[in-house]
Amino acid sequence: MAVATGLNRIPLCATNSMTSCCDTTVAYKLDIQTALDIARNADTDVDPRITNYLESQVRSVWKRLQKKPDTYILSKDEFALFNFYIYRYRGSEVTEKAVERFWNHHQGSDDDT
């Protein structure tokens, strides 16, 4: 199985080769949830392109939080991504407030199902 990022295909096999262990290539649009699923479920090292994508996305989220530290509300995908990297931001007041705002905003909403 491979993940498509634009025109690139990322092999998800342990050998990092499309032909040696993958009979077919299944392409997915790489988004935050797909990349997080790959990273969370990896039995071996995560492909650097997945890691780089996640790193880029978490930096973008952090920049948005820093621009609006008292008002920015994370989306569900942003929260999942931020939570994956939460160890980097422990002890930060911006982080604590962002997590609290997320739960206050999303708690009990219809789109959480």
C-alpha cells in the first residue's frame, strides 16, 4: 500500500519498496487524519515524508495559536495533530487555553459523531 502526496506515492511496506511486498498500490489523499493514522499504526519507522508533512502541519497550527492565543479554536483535525505532539507544548499557557477552548467549543456538538 502507498500514500499519494500529489504525484508522489509513499510506500507503506516495511521494505520501503512498492514491488517487493505490495501486490497493488492503493493511493490515498494525504491529509492530517491519514498521516496521523499512518504514524500511530507504524510498526517500523514512519516514512520521513509523512513525518515532514505532520511537522509542517503542527508548525502551522502553533503559528495560528501564537497569533491568536486567547481566541483561536482548534478544528478536530488540528486538535488531533496538536495532541499527537502535545509533549512539545506541555506547561505552555497558550496550549492549556487552546485545549480548554477546543473542549468547550466541541463538547456535545453534532459533528462529533
